Amino acid sequence: MAKAKDKDKKAGGTIALNKRARHEYHIDQRFEAGLELQGWEVKSLRAGRINFGDSYAMVLRGEIFLIGTSIPPLISASTHVVANDRRTRKLLLHRAEIDTLIGAVERKGYTLIPMALYWKGNKVKVEIGLAKGKQDHDKRDAEKERDWQREKQRTMRAHNRA
């Protein structure tokens, strides 16, 4: 029984976060999607080997694909597999979600940005954000707001201690 619990602890959790996404984009809505992977890619993800920063999602032929994500193969991966670490990977969503995303991207000018990659059970999931790009002044405003909130917290803590 202890073995099963240990296995569950290893399998759960975040694989990668796209920290630049919140800085570069206004995120309006989030969707959870499955990711179509090959066996060697899953092994690499378990080892934590992924480059997630320059990736984006795109609509092709009525389906949504993840482009630009690099999952380098492990050295111990099978020798008969030709590994392409930057291949285009299909996202698994319900038809209604795909239609919603296609409408937002094509009509309203949104972008699909991967926010996080994580384990859910024994499956790999991607959190996709429906986003619009920020202007430089928006980024500065967000930074000022963060600094103000931080300063306010410090002041409150100092006041409460005294």
C-alpha cells in the first residue's frame, strides 16, 4: 500500500510554468487541454526536461496544436526512435472548447498562450490562456501596481508589529 502512495506523490505536480506569459499578455480565459505525446517525451517530462518559454498554440485545420515547445530526449531513450524535440504537438480539447477558441482567435484577435504544463493523474495537461498582448505602458503600470502592493504590505506589517 505504501508503494501506491509514493507513486502518487511523484506523479502529481507542475512540470513547467510560463512566467513570461503574465508579463507579456492580458489573460482573459484559461482552458485545460490534454497533450498528445510519444513515449520518449513522457520519460523526458518525468525527468523535468522541457523548454516552454517560446511556445504558443495555433489553430490548424480546425484543431489546436502546440508549437515551439522543446522536449529534449533522454540519452537513455530508445535507439530506434528518431526524436524531434521541437515537433508540433496536438492539444486535446472538446469540440465546443475548440470552437470557442477558434472564434476568439479569428474574430477577436486573441492569442493562445500555454501557461503551465502539469501532471493530472498519469496524464500531462496544458493550461492554455486566451490572451491579448500588452503594450509597454501596460507592462509599466502592472509593475508599478505590484511594487505599490508590496510596499503597502510592508507598511501594514511594520504598523501591526509596533
